Amino acid sequence: MERDAAAVAEAWDARYREQRDGWELGRPAPPLEAFLRRHPLAPRPPGVVLVPGCGRGHEAALLADLGFSAVGVDVSGEAVRRARQLHGARHPGIRWLQRDLFDGEGLARQGLDSGSLDGVLEHTCFCAIDPAQRQAYIATAARLLRPGGWLLGLFWCHGRPGGPPWGSDPAAIAGLCRAAGLRQELWQPAEDSVPQREHEWIGLWRREALSPAVPQRA
Ligand SMILES: C[S@@+](CC[C@H](N)C(=O)[O-])C[C@H]1O[C@@H](n2cnc3c(N)ncnc32)[C@H](O)[C@@H]1O
């Protein structure tokens, strides 16, 4: 079935307007914050880092606090407006873009081109999109990364039926990343998840120099 991007955007806008936003933590996800602040494998600034489906922008603000140039992208104009309101004064350097992550041309018009990013930070966007688009989601993240660029993600691997939030399986996520040319550096159950988010996994991948996301010329 054809995907109706405008309908997707409107559905998310409505969730924000009607406060059907049970995912909202009011702060960066604790496992991501602990990893970025303290883990020996944590990527270090500087670097341009995209947060897809940034919502109210707490992870983008964390990245800015750490010294990265953060770009928050969300298909929902309501989300982007709230992110700007919450973080704009403290972090005037964060770029907030209302864009569909699957709109490659729209991203490219904003300078988000193949190989343009140092990092991508995933938090509850993967579980929010149609599961049929997961391969495209990971492939998009890989394509946007420069060789050696990183994907850090907190993935909700619950097994409940239905969604969003759609459940997932750690082996399947690892397989999608591998197929997109991402080399796994860490993939393990997360510690310190908030109580309502059991079965989260945290992972760090790096884009291979010769990634299938960008075919090499003969
Ligand atoms: C469950 S919310 C999570 C928001 C934020 N990451 C957080 O953890 O608070 C999912 C977000 O992804 C956004 N989203 C869904 N599909 C998207 C797409 N195709 N492109 C960009 N953003 C998308 C929604 O508008 C929503 O803000």
C-alpha cells in the first residue's frame, strides 16, 4: 500500500495536540544519557548528529550540551514547535527541521545528504514507524553517515502485539544494521531504563568505509 506521508504527519500532530504522548519522558532517555556521558565507547564531539523523530528534542539538547552540532528532524510540525519552545533559548544552535525521514530529497535540500553526518541518535522513532519501513529507516541512517560515522540507538524490544510502539527483536535489529553496512561495536540489554520501558536494548554501530549504502564505482 502506498504510504501517505501527509497522513502520517497529521496523525502525529494530532497525538501532540491531544496530549496522547505517553512516550514523553521529559528528559533524555537515561540509558542514552549515561552511555554518552560515561561509556568508554561513547562518541566524542565535535560532529553533526541527527536525531530522527526527535519529538520534544530532549536527546538533541543532550547532544548540544555535550558539544555536538545537533539536528532534530520530525515529521510533526507540532513536535518541532514544542522542541524549539523548550530548548531554543538555551540551545540556539540546534537545527530543528520538520521533515519526513523517508523524504530523501527534502533532507538533501537541508544539507542532509549521503555521508553528511557524523552520527545518528535513535530513540523511539524506530518503534514508531510502520515496521514495513524498518529496513528503509536503518538504510537511511547508514546512507547519511560518513564512513566511520556512528549510529547510537536505544531500541524497545518488547514483544507485545500491535503498535505504535511496535515491538522488535534484538537479532532482527542487528541483522538490519549489518545489511546496511553498519559494524556493531555494542549491542546489549540497556541498564537504567525507566520502569515503563522494559526490554530496551542499546547499540552502537559504525558505518563501514565500503558500505553497501553507497555503491563504489568500478
Ligand atoms: C514515539 S515519538 C518519540 C519522540 C522522541 N524521540 C522521544 O523519545 O520523546 C515518535 C516520533 O517520531 C516522529 N516520526 C514518526 N514518523 C516519522 C518520520 N517518517 N519521519 C520523521 N519523524 C517521524 C513522530 O512525529 C514522533 O515525534
